[in-house]
Amino acid sequence: MADWQWHPFEAKGSRGGNPGSKGYGQAYAPYKKIENPDHTIQEHNDISIGLQDLSSGGDFATAWLEKRLDNQKSNLLIKIQSSYPDKTSLEDAIKVIEDVQLKIVASLHQWRKEHQSWWHGYYPESYVSIPEPEGQSFYWNNVYRLAC
């Protein structure tokens, strides 16, 4: 069984399109595109972190911890974290991975039950029906992102 590997891509803004084009009835604000610096890979105890500073401020981290259970199974914890304007995503991601690891050690079954219960309560409270399929899809994708 091969170890999990992370292959970073360039960090790009989520705002698609050309700055000079029109979108949703508004023109993009003029800006000068500045490339983000390359990722760095860091280690903190058993946690690996891919960190990228963002030219516009803040940073973006992907942290992971792989724990082998046997030759066929492993637990893989991954946290994607961003911060703006402060550069705190590295510390924030490490804290989440460490907290989850402590819960797993304490009781994976109990943690999974609490996690599923939270999501089962979250979705019904967030329900909204939008007649257009694109709008409905956009809404649910963002409801999910807000909860993460």
C-alpha cells in the first residue's frame, strides 16, 4: 500500500473570468495580477503541511496526517485552511488535525456518531428550495462550504 501524496497546484483566486469582462451585470474591479509564491512543505511532529503565502495577504495551508492501521488500512486526516488578512492557516490547520486525532484516540465511534449527528441536524435547518437547478446546486454547495 503506497503512502498518500499531495501534489500542490498554483493558488488562484476563485473568481473566474477576465478582469476586463462583464460578469453578473458588473465589471470586475481593475487589478494587476500578481503571482503567488510557491508552496513550501513543512513538518510538525507527524503532521505534514503544504503552505502557500498569498500575495494579496493571508495564506493557505493543506495539512495531513496519515496513520497506518495495518498493511491494508490507514486513517488519513486532511484539513484545508485559509486565513486573511493574517497568516494563521498553518497554526489553525495543525490545531484541527491535533484535535481530531485526540478525538480518534479517545473514541472513533463516538466521534463519528457526534459528527454525523451534527450534519444530520445542520442540513434540515438549512433547507431552502430554489426553483432553478443551478441556483439550488449553488446554494447547497455553499451551505456545505459554510459548515466546513
